Amino acid sequence: MHETEANRQAWGKLSKDHFERFDRGLKDGTKKLNPLVEQQLGNLRGKKVLHLQCNTGADSILLAKQGADVTAVDFVEDNIRFAQELARRNNADVRFICRDVQTLDEVLDEAFDLVITFDGVLGWLFDLPRWAKNIAKFLKPDGELFVHDGHPYYLVFDETKIKDGILEVKYPYFNETLEVDTMIGGYASDEKEAVNYFRSHKMSDIINALADAQLFVTRFLEFDRCDEGMGGDTKDDRGLMYLKHFEGKLPVGYSLWAVRR
């Protein structure tokens, strides 16, 4: 669909900036895994891991540094090219594949212990049922899926007003149409002009897609904070961001675990 191609081109405009930002962060030690993600994943040593929507690969490299056997996927060619260079510079053994994760089954036929996707991911996907069915194919029996992302409830509010303590719905929760923007970037790059499309999925859309793919949700957690660049306006002592007006009051992110039986 043309919206996916537009997003591919839009994200490609950020590839070099992301690479340079994460290259510096890996060199000086400031680039780390989201603490909420790292704590939940636990010991990855020896696990065969599929990392979806990996951007320019910095988090994939950090997963590999923890002993995981990592295959990482992104649909932007420049992201994969820069990811490979980032892995080379950091002496990390990661296999990178350039592919839309919604059609990954057309080029990958392997089973993994763990499929991981986190931080700003699901809204860029338009076919969650196919996404979920692919994940089921990629998991070994009793293999697990881990998702960590922005909370759908949090994403309904006007992002320009919430930091001032104003909760005003800008993106209706039950909206079935794509949101269109003319600018992209901001969390690891300056904003750039590029038409892009985003879909705010209801939580029921996510859970039902997994259920229809015979993936069973085993754990669901909600958080009032997120990784830097993913929202919030105030940093805590772990480097996580929260909203000063709504700390402990508003879900900003969530984690979901599901298993293939």
C-alpha cells in the first residue's frame, strides 16, 4: 500500500541522523536499553531472538551484547545499511534483514525462542492480524512474544497540551482512519518534512490479533513512564520519562507477553 511506501521514504530521511546519534551513544555508553524492557527480558544468553522494527540497530546490538543470538528486521534499506555498520563498529554479531515485518514470512522461515518489538512500533503497522500470524510462525513451541509500546489510551491526547496538564482528546480512540502528518522525527533526530501515516490501534485490536493467531497473552503491565524520546516531560533517576502533572495517574506505556502453545 502507498502509505507503507510513504513511511519507508519518511523514515529513510532519518536514517543517517539516527545512526550518528546512536553511534555516539554506544561509544560513550549513554545509549542503553529501555530499563523497563531490560528488566523484563532478564537473561537472554543463548536465546534465539527476532527483533522487529529495529531502526538502525542500536537496541539489537545491545541485545546481542547480552548474549542473545539476534536477527533484526526493518523495512528501510538505509536503516539496515547503517545497522550493519553500527554492528561492525561495536563488534556485535547481528543478522539484519530489510523487510516489512508484515510480510517477513515471505523471506524468513525460522523459529525463535523470543520475538521482541518495543518503543514506538505498532502504530506504523496497518495489518495487525497478519503481523500476529507471522509472529506465531516465527515462534518455537512455547516461544514468547514481548511487546512494549506507547499506551493506546495515552495516545489519544493532544501532545502539545498534555505537558501543561490539559487532557484534550485529539485522536479518537475508536478512530479507524489513518492519521497523516507532514513532519517526522524528533526523538533521535531533528524533525524533517515528509508525509507519513500512523494508526492508533485500540488495545482490543492488539489482543484480538494475537488471540486469532493462537498466541496466548500471559502477562500485561502498564506504566506511568516511558523511555526517553517516547513521551513525558520529566526524567526520573533511571532515565525514564513521566508527565509531571500525571505521575501515577495516567498510563503512558504498556508491556505484553504472549506465548505460542
